[in-house]
Amino acid sequence: MKVKIRRQWNDWRTAEAYLSDIYNLHWSNVSGGVYARCPREFIHGYIACDSYKGDLPHSCVHGKPPHSIKVCIVKKDNDPKVFSVVRQLTSLQFS
């Protein structure tokens, strides 16, 4: 299953990744990259910087790739069925 991801909740740049490549799904109000604060909590997770297709702001200046980057999964970018699965996976981590 593919999901749309962003680095920050309000970034216009998006990418697509397999949900199975994203780990440690959790709710957070701090986005990846520049650690920008979100106005509320969004679902975030981590993915290898070479495991997505699209336009995410990431430069690999912090180390040799691949390494993990924090990404945000926004409801409006994804099909409702896909986002429902993501929400369920997030809930299961706290059960």
C-alpha cells in the first residue's frame, strides 16, 4: 500500500512511499528536517532517505545515505481507506 508523505505538515512538496517502508508511526507536533512545530499533532514516522519517490526536502548533509528521516502523513493527501489503515497502525503501537 502506498501513502503520500511530507517532511512538514504544511509543505507543498510531497512524495510517495510504501507504508511497509515507514516505521515508528506516532502522533507528534514536531515535523522532521527543521523540527518545525505543528499547530496540532499529526501522524509521523521514519523512512530511509532512499525509499520514496517524489520531492521531499532532504540533502543527506548529515551523513552518508541511506539514513532515516522523519516524515509526516497528512489526511488530505491520502485516500480515506489508506489513511484509515495508517491511523489503525498508529493506535496499535499503544495497545
